[in-house]
Amino acid sequence: MKHIIITLLAAVSAAPSFCQVQNGGFENIQQDRPVSWFFQPQAGFTNTVDSTRHYAGKRSFKISNETEKKAFQSFSQMVPVTIDGIKKIVISALLKTDQVTNNASIWCQVWDDTKQIDFSNLSLQGQPVSGTSNWKEYTLSFAVHPEAKKLVLGGLLSGTGTVWFDDFSIKEVSAPAEKPASDLIKEVKNIIRQNALYSDSLNWKQIDETVEVISCGLKTTEDAKPVIHYLLGQLRKAGDYHSFLMSASATKNYAQPAAKLEDATGRLLPGDIGYISVPGFGSTNDSAMTVFAQNIQHLVKKLDTEHTIRGWIIDLRKNTGGNMYPMIAGLGSFLDKGPLGYFVRGRSKNPWFFSGRGNKAWSGSAVVPDAYTVTQRKNKIALLVGPMTASSGEFTTISFIGQANTRLFGQPTAGYTTANSTFKLSNGSSLLLATTYAADRKKKNHIGRITPDTVVAPSKDKDADMEAAANWILEK
């Protein structure tokens, strides 16, 4: 049976606070359009009521796109709201997908009389949908406050592929959360409150009230994910765009020897310039860190011993982050030993180092057993950075700032210059939480994007960053 009206759980008050979702199963059509739903057709997309594939009843709503990889198509309906206190609502729909390249989603805006006051979609609540899948129910959870006057809800397809929607409904929930969910939520909230860099900027009274409401009806630790993403969303509103939740499987894999991570590469450039490109590195496994760092030093050693190098270009433009220590240990051939930068919180400044003794060198827990130092330490070093240089890629960049004969070229970095601490959660997942920001070796703070010493305008015809760096190295 189609759930085209509001469905209330057993513990919900008798008086409904929301109007019905009209035609939630797309059964009623007029001129081949679903009644009560609005959409503005976008180029490349087809929008049809489909009677050949449906979850229940006789029809579903289908969006398909074969060409427009960067566009999206959405549809929506307005639902009036009248409530006298904070309520938890759950918006649900059934989705089926076929070769969705970007994402399919349900979404909802919450409005007062004049403006949007809240918004969420499946990705923001930790439920991204892509690829090919059979019918599955997806839900969005909200705490709706008395000032809310309407919901605007619907679905979308972003990128290419096909998605079918069926059986939209709204539930108002007031049953208390069961222990597994409530314990995990309390655990995460306490970690954020005690450790987050932006904790003091949050309205904890309002957060506590909202968490209590949106936790209603949750049973398992998996059910608790939207509440955790709500808490992370509050950090984003305060300015923290770096903290995130890592699943239990990803947490386990991060500590394992990597099956295959992208290696650094090196080559000789015209003018006898040594070039080293260092990508991101996503592992905390000791052996994986050593292999990655030692490979960088082998590349440097080969170039330095086989050629008379006049200067070096270190390319971090595609370094999206991960674990900074094997990057720094690998590039230790160029770095001064000692403090390279500082993790800052309040008045506390804790340094990170590059160190060595004999043939062994290390940074953090990343060790290079056969370390190499370039023969000409006075050679110029040019670092290439850009908008994809992020997180640990930015901390690696900061490790060079203030060192003699070193200069940055390119475009401003991504701006994730906070350090994440890892907090292992009771369900096996991890909370990677921004707890400090960065300062360079001269204790200058770096909050947000790092602007290169030489900002280079991008060019479609050439690698302008590389050209500017090479010209600087070769100038007399």
C-alpha cells in the first residue's frame, strides 16, 4: 500500500503537525506529469512517470540523463507545517538507481515565513547514493522548530544515470532512542565538546535540545549516523570544514598495509632541475609509511647523484592530504632538522619535527632507514601548490615555509590548515576532529588558505606554475 499520507509512530501525539505529502507514490498524473510535484526540465534530462518499474502501486517517478555530467535535475513539493514545540520528523522515500555517476538524493528545506532556516540531503547525513542498486528506503531526519512554516522536499539526480523515486512520506517521531544509538551519540557529542577546535563557538544548549529530539526513535549505531553528521554540520557552520566521520571499515583499512597507494614520481627537467611530485598518502601503517618515504628519497638520490642539479621543484598541487609524516620524512632530503612548524591551540604551540641520526631519519612515526641529504643544500627549492593542495599537503607546505632559498609558486591552497586528531569510537568507526591549527617554524599562524609567494595565473596552453618556478631557479 502506498504511504501517501503522514505515517505516525506509536509514540507520536494524536494531533498531526504536518499536512499530507500529496501524491507521494506518483499514482496521480495529469498530462504525463505527477500531480502536486513541481520540476523545471533541465537540458539533457528526461523526467517521466514510469509504470514499468515501481516499488508499490503502479507508478514511480524516473529521472534519466546520458550526457550532462556536471548538471542536475530536481523536483519538489511544498508541505505546510504548524507545530508548538521542537519535533523530530523523518522524510523517507524509496530509490532505485542505474549507473548513477555522481549522486541521487532526497532533500528537504525548512522555511519560516520569509527564509530558509535549515537544509539537508542524503550526502550531508552520511548516505550518498550512486552506482546501480535495487529499491531501498532512504531517510532524512530533522529537528523542526516552532518558527518553521513549511517544508520544501523532493529528490534529485546529479550527473548521468537513472534514478526512480517512489513512496515519499513524512513521519513524526517521539519515541526515545535505544541504548546502542544513544550511547554512541553521547560519546561523539562529548568528544566534540571536549576536544574540537571550534567547540567554544557552538551553542551547546541549542545543540543538546536538538540532539535529544532528532535522536528519537533510533535503535542501532548505524541509525545514529545522521545525528553525528548534524553535529559535524554545526562545526562546519562555526568554520570547521575539516572534521569528518570515518566508517569502521575505512578505519580498519587505514591502519592496514595499503594494497596500492599512488607513489611519488621524479624526473629531470630542462636546465638540470630536479622534479619531485608527491601525492597524498592515506595510511598510518608503519611499513606503508616507510615504503612511501623511502621511495621519495630514492628518487631524490638518483637525480642528485646522476646529474649536476641546479635546483629543485617539489610539486604538491595534487596532494590532497592524508598522513603528513611520510611526506615530510620523504622530503627530509631538503629540510633542516628540528622544528618545522607548530600545532597551535590557544597559547599552546607543540612542534612537529624532522630528525635524524646516522643513516636513519624520521618525522613523527614515519621512518626512513636509508636517509639521503642532497649534495648542494644551498640550491633553490620551488614548491608548487594549488587548490587541490589540502590538509596534510598544506602542512607539508608549511614545513618548508621560512627555510632559506625556498619559494612557493601557484595558486592559493584548499585552506584545510587544521590538524585532525583521531578518536576511535566504540562501534569501530573513527571521528577525525580538527583540534589545532598550524603555524610555521617562525610561529606565524596559518589559518585558511596558504597564498604562494608568487601567485601564477593558470594557463590552458602551458604549465605556468612550472615555468615560473624554473625561471626563478635558473635566474642569476
